[in-house]
Amino acid sequence: MTKSPTIGKRKPLHPQAELRGESLPEFMTIHEIIKKAHQRLHQDSWDYLMGGTETETTLRRNRFALNSIGFTPRICRDVSEIDLTTTFLNRKLRLPLLLAPIGQLNRFATDGGATAARAAEEFGIAHMVSSQAKPGLEAVAAAADNLRIYQLYVRGDQQWIDDVVKRAIDHDYSALCLTVDSAHYSRRERDISKGNAGMFNSGSGRNHQSRLSWDQVKHYKDHFDLPLIIKGIATQEDAQMAIDHGVEGIYVSNHGGRQLDHGRGCIDVLPEIVQVAKGKAMIIVDSGFCRGSDIVKAKALGADMIGLGKLQGLAFAAGDESACVRMLEILEHEMITCFGLIGCTSFDDLDSSYLTHNTPSVTAPHVTSAFPPLNLDDDAGY
């Protein structure tokens, strides 16, 4: 089974390297990366990254929804050559993945957003940097020649927003993303109970985020040509509103279960969004995606790109840039294996006919339930 063409700087490790006597990397599975991150992270940082809001129901539903989808494989097809490359925002990528925005990324990656940019370039995927992440818009742009998108939390008036957009354009960002599911900062009780809520909910001008409306979206489209992505869409109605306003990208997300409690799993929402948006806007999805098979499911349901949040932070905590690239290599191996076993050779072959719903989930969903060898229970991190 061949690997996808190399895009980026690192030559792929053969999926059967251990059988061929090749020199092996430190991490051979993703659960090893998570275990190392758990060992290295302070409790506060682990809870910030892995926790959800209030009852953490939305967080668990993300995993439950993914686990509840099964495959319907086809056999006796030539799957000796598999191509997982994709094109997004006019740039060819090795996998349909982006490193999702993490506001406190510097708690996990040595140079924050700059480290993530370098990892994205090294492997050959996209990176969406948070406006709350250090070292800032300009420094992240200077760190790597990657496909970069700037995610903006509104912290000022219209002139402030316009100035940020102009800076992003001047530094060759491929798109701007407005996050719209954070009008109020949620009650993340893992942080609150340890007195850390203020630490993570810091920064001036948060009241401007609660005033964000479709008026700002219209203003943006009237004045700027840089593609606009709206992150945090969870209904068909809002997807249609975004399309009506000329938005180029719809980002289906529940913030990894960190904002509204008792939300739906994102992959359950995805098909409804695809129904109104496919062919009219780019579709991105995140929240709970952490295995190669998860990514295959999202692509089969119509997503163009899949964002990695928690998994990205864990990889950086385990070993900075190199561990993040290694995590992406493992995901690539998992996707190749999944493709070969369901009978597909590229994303052109893949559609929802390869999926079926198998509720209930076979495992109780929690933050590490996708990695059984960890043996971490539901309360891991408390």
C-alpha cells in the first residue's frame, strides 16, 4: 500500500516500517503521545485543554456521535495506490486537515502559534491561528510558508476589526475566520473550581464579542476580498444566513464542547449543513476528531476540511513541533489503512454510502475514550 504524495518537508514513514527494520520514531501510536502529554502537563493546563463546559455533555456527545457511525466496506478493489491529498484555498495539502485555533496554545507549544505554523509547513497541512495565541499575527506569518488562516475574536470596534483584517492581508493570510459561538464565555468548571477561570478568560474588550452580528459580516464582505470563514455554525438556518451574506467558509463547530452545554455532536450536525452549503461554501468541521477513521467519516459526509484542536495541543505538550508532525503521520497511516479496508483510493471515491449508523456507541464517551490503551477513566485530569 503506497502513501500519499509527499507535500511538506518530511518524507513519510512507511506504514510497515517496524517490519522492515527501519529506525522507528519515539511514538508509534497516538495514545503514546497523549500519555506523554498527560505526564508532562500541569493539572491546570490538562483541564483547560481537555475539559468542557458545565456537565461536559457536549464534549461527550462529540465522541458518542463519531463512535455511532460505522463503515460499510467494499471488497476486491485495487487499493494498492491511495491518494489522500486535497486542495483548499487554492493550495494543495497532504491531508484535509488544519490545526484549529487554540487561544492558550503557548501553554503547550514552545513558541505558540509560530510552532504550529512550522509544524503545519513541515507536514503540509493548513493552520488557523487564534488571535489570542502568542506571539501574534506578524510573528506567526514570519515563522513558516504555510497555508495560514487568521481566526479573530472581536476585541474592539469596527475600525479595530478593519485594522486587524488589513494586517492579515498584508501578511499573506489566505482567509479570515470570525468565531461566533463565544458571545459569552462559558462556565468551564474544571477551571472555575481551581480558581483559574480568570487566567484563561483574560484580555480586554471581551464585551465586543457579545455585540458581534450579521452587520459586521456584511461590512466585511462590502469592504474586503479576503475569503471569510464563520466558525461556530450549528444549524441549517445560520448556514443559509452565512451563504446569503456571501461567506466563503462555514465552520461547523461546538468549540470542542467548551461553550454551550447540551449541544449536539458536530458530526451529527454536519450532514444538515452540507445539505444547504455544499457547492456554495467551503465546509470545515471540528470537535472530537482524533483518529484517522474520524476524518474519513467527516469527508464521507461532505466536509472539505477537518480541524484538530485537543489532539494538536496534546501533541505539542508531548514533544513540541516534532511530536505534532509525528501525530499527523500516524493519522495519515490510520487514514490509509481505513481507505484500503473500505475499498477507496481517493476522496473522489468516498461518499456517505460507505457509512451506516450503529447506535448506541460501544464505549462510554469521554475525553480519552478513543484511546483504550490509556486506561484513563472518565475523571482523568481531576
